Amino acid sequence: MDKQAQLEKRNALLAAIRKVGGDPADLPFWEGCEAGVFLLHRCAKCERHYWPASRCVEHGDEAMHWVEASGRGRVYTYTVLHHAYTPATRDKVPFAIAVVQLEEGPFYHSTVLECAVDTVAVDLPVEAVMMPHESGLTLPLFRPGRVRPGRVRPGRVRPGA
């Protein structure tokens, strides 16, 4: 892809981020999602992970950078929506929205897919799957999956993986 096409693609992604009220500082995260990679912001000094883009509570922003994350975690809490609050959710109810505690530490809010809502539970192991959205963004949604014990090395999570 030439530089002009890359710039146009980046501008379209920024427009989609702004349209949904997102922060342009998270552009690398959304570019990663589009490429099938779950990214987190990490402090190079203490190796603490953050989402969204932010400053380290101990070291500020000078050592912050985006890194590939496992895309795995566990449901920390959740709720089941039985009412369609928007036309886009009319055919999806009921569905579960969860706060996922990622293996690297941060929390991420998302939809849980590929399981009956009555099987979603606190501590359910989940993994990210990247799904295109009508907004123009690619969203990390979660499905039941395996969580490896202990510290996990960063890796790629791709649709169908």
C-alpha cells in the first residue's frame, strides 16, 4: 500500500474513532485490532499494562509504548441485556456484556459471543476475536476460551484462532 493510501486509511480510522466518541490517542490499538492483534499500553520501566492509552501511575508517559497482548482473560463481572436499546441490537438480544480482566492486568469491557447467555459466569476464561463493526472499527469481542496458568507471553489473537 502506498503512502497516500495508508494516510487515507488512517484518516478513515481516526474519523471512525471520533464518530463513536473514542480517543485518537488509542489509534494504535484500533490499527492493531484491524490487523487482528490485541494491543495494550505498557510502561517499559515497571512493565505494568494499561488500557486505554494512558500514563504509568509511577513513571508518567515517557516510557509508555504499545505491545502485543495475549487477548485472553477471565470474566470479572457481566450483565445480560434482554432489551434492544438500539436498532443494531434488535436481533442480538439477549446478549452478555462483560468486564474482562485481561491476563496482563487491565480490564476491558466487551460482548461475550459464541455461548448461551446463561453459561456466562464470573471467572469464565475468554479470548478475544476481532470482528468488523458498522462504525468502521474492528472490535475485540470475547468468546469462551482457554486461559493459561502463570504469566503469559504476548501473542497474536486472530479471528478463528
